[in-house]
Amino acid sequence: MIKGTIMDDYFHSLKTIKTKEPVKGISIRSVYLDNVMLTHIEFEPGSIIPEHRHSNEQITLILAGKMDMAVGNKKKTVVKGDVIVIPANIEHSAKILDEFTIAVDAWSPAREDYK
């Protein structure tokens, strides 16, 4: 069963999904099932995701903008169309550059703190 608060059990809209702000300047909207989560993320210019790690696997698709991303010991400026693959328990961080940035994260398992 789809968890959420929107429309019905199968169809959702970004306009009506509850927004959370886990870090200043970063807004997320999530939908999820028991084992997977999809999160739409909007980043204000200059916002920072501090170095962290989690037990969830993560795949990020950049839809707009750009950010400096560090995963493990590798760093890269990622832009629209880039995909970042982050295995569980790997340290990573990001700094949003000078433009509004949008990304979509896929998570497995779903992140409890993003529900």
C-alpha cells in the first residue's frame, strides 16, 4: 500500500505532498512504499548538505541547477542530467552552487526521517 496523504492510493502531485525542511534551504517532498522511497528535493543557492552517511542506498538525479558533490574520496560538480549512486554507509556531502537546484532521490529502504 502506498503511504502518503495525497489524492488516493496510487496518484500523487508535488503540489499537494507535504513539504519538510530537513536542513535550512532544502525542501523535500516524499512518497514511499514499504521498501522504496522517492524524494523531490529543492535546494536554495548556497545551501549545504553536511558530510553524513546512512544505511539507505541512494540514487540521485539532478533535474536542474548544479552542486559540488563529494562521495567517499571522490568529488565532482554535478549538473542537470547527472546521476549520483551512493551505496549504503558511504560518507557524502554537497554544496549547492549559485543557482536554484532540483533533484530526485531514490532510497532503499525508505528513510524513516523523510516520511
